[in-house]
Amino acid sequence: MKAWKVLMIIGAAMTFAAALTAQTASAAQMQPSGRALNTGSQPSGSNTLTYAWVVTANVPVYANPGDAAPVRDLGAGFLYVSLSDTRPVVVGDQTWYQINKGEYVNAANLQIIKPTSFRGITLTATPDKPFGWLVYSVYPSSEAGAAPAKSAPLLLRYTPITVFEEKKLDDLIWYRIGEKQWVDQKKVGLILPAPRPDGVGPTDKWIDVNTFEQTLTAYEGDRMVYATLVSSGLPYWATDPGLFRVYAKVKMAKMSGRDGLPDYYFLEDVPFAMYFNRDMALHGAYWHDKFGFKHSHGCVNLPPADAEWLYNWTTPAAGASNWTVVPDRKNNDIGTWVWVHEG
């Protein structure tokens, strides 16, 4: 287990030879030296919902703003809602938000959030060098094992990197990501080209989930077509290893679990879920920005734009319905393969 890449926070559960546009403006200003950038693209998500964190336990829900008696409460736990209408309703000295039809919550109990801006990349060929992203903001060292250089620039979290050289010192691997720029493996979510697992055909679509690196790579046969960071299950709710197939897809639905326990969670309108093993799914996670670290109750959390890209790419192909299910789950020869492994 990559213990140093685990954040104990409760949550739901070549050079880039083919493709990469600059990630964020701030990251682009601080890219490691020596890394050539080529053409490429990042997905643009279509989910325009506004979400809010429920910051108070047992929040009362009212049929109308200012009503005397609530119709229910939201309970206590890790709770997020989507807003049916982002325009606040002001009644007297109080402000309200509509969370569902005929359901209003006092705005003092909600904190509107913005999902991560991070997203992975599409590729047109498999890179010939390991690559990935920084998962911490770091000052690089001028040589492997050394303290950060005094004159080193700050490289921001989610900065894309290519590994040009690696050295192992004691039990720690160091990566050279630019001229006289070294970082240790704890700071990186690395993409390593993987061979097709046994049973996956030469033209099959398959997804590689590396729970050690906390990365995901999508392939068509032996060709890498997509890569990003993920958040798989925390140690107590580890994502099961193995080779699976997507058997159901849900464009948007609530997710909840651990009822009656301190880590109860309820998440409205979780986007682009792809179920592959019992109740474990790949899906968008709008409620955190901890990609590159274990952070879920067993599912594989994705930045929402990445989840949408995979949802549209994977089989079974999604139709107009909110749900898409393979005809025969026991003899599923349709769904995209999902290979979960630790390193």
C-alpha cells in the first residue's frame, strides 16, 4: 500500500508524445524545464449543475421558504446537494435555496462549491517515457536525494511532468523531470504503459486503474488513448483488485451509504457512473479535489470532465436513458474491461 498517498478524509466512494495542452495557467507558468509539449486535448465537461456542501447537521427542509414546520431533515454526515435553482430566494432577513422541487433549505446551512478544474488528457499514441502529474506543490532538488534547491521554482500541484531519468536511493525512487529538477516518487502520480491483461483482446477497450500511483489509463488494444489521476478506496474500503467489465452506466444519480454510522454519506446527482464490480463504479466526484490520493469508500473517483469522457467512450454505449445496462451481466461480452491493480 502506498501509505503516503492516502488522505484520511471521508468521501463517497516520450514526453506527452501524443497529446497535451497546458493544464491551468498557473501550472503552465511553472512547468518543469526540459519537457517538450506536443499537440493534444483535454476534455471539456458538459455538467452545469451547481452543488453545495451541507455544513450543518440535521438541516431542516421546508416546502416553502419561511414555513413554520419542515417536511424533513437532511440528516447528519457527509452531505452534498445540487441546487435546482441557483438564484437565492430572500424572505425577510433570510436567504433560501431550492434543492429539489418543493424543497428549500436556509442558505446559512449550505456552502456552494466549485468542482475541480483538473482534468486528464487524450492521447493519439502511447508515450515512450513515463509521465504524469505532481500531486503536491514542490520545490525540486538539483540532484536525486538532495534538499530542494534554494533557487528552485515552485512547481504547482497538478503540473504535468515527464520522467527523463530515475534513481533509487534507499527505498525511495527519484525522478528527473527537467534539467537539474528532481522530485521523489511521493510527489508524483505516474502513468506507466501497461501490457494488456490476459483475456483482453488486441482491439478491446480497457481501463487500467493503478491504485499505487492513483492513476487511470484507457487503452484501445495496445494504444493508450487517455490518462488522468483518480482517487480509489481508502484502506478500510479498498477498491477490489481484479479484471472486471463495465456492466451498467448511469448518467446521473444519488449515491449514499453507511446509514446510521458516523461516516454516513449522501451525494446528490453524482455524474457519469460506470459500474464494474458489484456496487463499485468509476464516477465523477465534484465534492473533492484530492485526485492522486486514496479518498473514497471503494469507488474510483474521477474529475467530472474525465468521468464524462470515459462515460462516452466506454461500452455499453449510453443511449438517451439515464441508465444503460448490459443484456446479460453473467455473460457480459460487451462492457469495457476494467483492470484494477496495485502497481
